[in-house]
Amino acid sequence: MTELAPVVLDTWAAKCEQEDANKEYDFPSLEWLDLFAEAAEILLVCQEADSEGALPSDCKRESAQFLAWKFGQIVGGFAIPDNQWHDDPFDHFWELSDATDDESFVFQRGKENTYQALKAVVSLLCEHDPSRDLNKVHKRYVSMWRTSYSYSGMPLADIGSGTDLYWAMRIGFLDKVLETTEQRALIEFETPPLIRDIAMTKDIASTIALRQIKQQQTLDRIVERLPPSKQEVLAFLEQQLCSVWHKLPSDVADKLVEAEQIYKIGTWPPSATISFAQAVETCFRYYFVNPFIDYMREEGLGEVTLVMGLRGEARPIRVGIRSSRESRVTGLSYLSLQQWAGLFGMLVDPSQKGTINLPIKMLIKQKWPKLDMADLKGLVQPLGEVQRYRNNAVHGESSRPYNEERNELEQMRNLVLGIDGPSVIMLIFQLLGAKK
């Protein structure tokens, strides 16, 4: 199974790089956090060491040496692409790491494992200086790698300069940097068609790490199963969402197709559940969060305080266009659906008058002048339920019965697509997307 790990991680990293390149706003994709943590987990459980390769990239693909090199490659891919926030990846990295301080965020490998992976990432970024002779530095790393003892996989916190894994990471990082700046041709892998899908990629990665695989399934069986045709999925979604389907943003439509394909395959309920949730998150971000960011820019508002009804009490949260570690400001794009549900709950609460959540009220008055504030009440419960199913899928124990996971997937799919009830996607569009 570990032989597939480089393919899976490369596919996932490419998706993260693509999402960053397509972002209009100046912050990295949160997908990087899960990717770093998953790559660390795969390295941790690897039991094979290979001391025969002249370079870590020459070692067996299932070895810890190659996987440590691959970890460095992933960090290099995070740091180097020519996006607006990559001019100084070490400084901007803290915007991404702020997410680990927010209790509302959920991570595929948990907060502590993600934090440990980020410490290894920042150590590589800290050493990156484009003004240095990178080829000379690379040669020194290789010399250190060749004189170090070979180890099998271990926690990132235990990988010190006396291990070959430490230097393999740094060689991988510089290989990626030099590949980008000098067009070096490094190892390429052919990606099987089925795992070009990011949600499937994440699930296969977890399977390789031996945490989510079920006793009745094997990775070979999963990879060999073919998804339904895209034409079948498109026809179903068009039938289910009617005229709204053709008006949705392409990112939302793509996520719905992805989720329905995984659902039809039937082997990964948590992965399909997460994809359906991401479709809702993308839809809500497009129709509400992004307009609010634009409104704040137009009004010259860098930060505002929003009051959200969470766990039965009103909680003020300082939010901004960007996250700020120093002033404890959460970026608007990092707020969860549960938090937005709590905010809408406050908006429709007749006891909450005056200037509470005034920037949101002003946005609604300006962009949706005919919208009755009470109509937003219809979004409070659905958004909260989507977040709850998503959290269960991410944090669910590997020992959870398949039937339990499948049941929650069915409920999520019904909620998102409007099967036996209203569709949260259609509701978001009708309230916030249709012209008023």
C-alpha cells in the first residue's frame, strides 16, 4: 500500500497548488494543513528503510527515506509557486498556522498532529533563502544524508540531524525549489484515473496510513472499483436541483459531482460526506462570504466584531479580511458553517437589536434590499447540520460501523440535494444568489 503514497500525496499537493493559484484573496488553502499532517502520518507508520539509494529520491518508493524526501517536496510546492502571498512564505505561513488556534476548525489528523507537522514545515521554510547558492547547499545536504544512519518511519518530532530522514526532507525541499527555478526533471508518477479526485485522494491517503481502512475492504479493491459515468451523475444532479443546477458556480458544481461519484462507488462514506459539505461551504462562500469581504474592502473595514449564537450563548468574534495572529483576528474565509449559522441565529433573534452585527445588516440591506431578515432563519439549522455531519466524518473513529457512516452520508446527501425535503444548496441560491 505504501507504494501508492507518493502518487496520492502528489495528487493532493497538485490540487492544493491549483486552489491557491485560483484564489482571489491573499491566503493559502486550508487543504495544506491536512496534507502536511497526512504526509507526516504516512512517514510515521512506514516500517521499511532503504540505505541503497545514492539519493533519497533513488530509494524504494515505499521506504521512509523516499517518503521523507516526498515530505520536503510537498513543502517546496507550498512555498515556491508564483502566487501573491508566496513572496515570503515563512512570514505568510503564520496566516495558515493561525487555523490551529481556532477551536471551530476540524482537522483530518487532529489539532495536535497537525501542529507537529506544521513545526516541521516551518523549519524548512525558515531555512529557505533564495539569495543563497542553492546548488551548494544541496550538495552539503546530500553529504550529510550519506553519512547519517538510516531509519524507518518515526514521528516528525523525533527526526533530528543525526538521522538520514532529516536530510532527506531538506534534499526534497531543495529539489522542488531547484526544479521550479531550473526546470529540473525529477521523478514523475502516472496517476490512476480514479484517484485524480481530491476527496478520494485524501481518503486513500488515510487508508495508506492504516487509520480509516475497514476490515472488509482493502486498498486494492477500492482502487479497482470504477466510478459511475459523469454523464449519469450530471443527469441526476440536474434532475434533482432543476434550473438552479445550471446557475451554480463551477466550483460548487464540481464538488457536487465529486461527492455524488464517491457516494455511488459506495466504499468511502466519510469522504463523500466531506465532499458534500465542501460543496455547501463553497456555495455559501461564493454567495455570502465573498460579497461581505468585498463590502468590507469598499467600506475600508479591515476588521469587525460579529456576534454569533454558539452553544446557547452570544459570542463576539473579531474577524477580518485576513487572519492576524497578533490581534487574534480570524479570517472570514476560515469561519465554519456552524459559526455562520450562529450569526444568522442572532440576526433573526428579535431580542438582538441595535448595532449588533451592523456590518452584516448593512451588507444585506445594500445587496439584498428585498430580503426579509426572518427568511435567514431557514438557513440556521441546515448549515449547523452540514457542519455536524462534516465533523463526524473527519473525527469519526476508524472503528465506527460502516452502516453508521453510511446512514450519516445518506442524511447529508438528502439535506444537500433536497431528497425528501428542501435542499440547502437551493435555499442558499434562492435567498442569496437569485437576483432580488
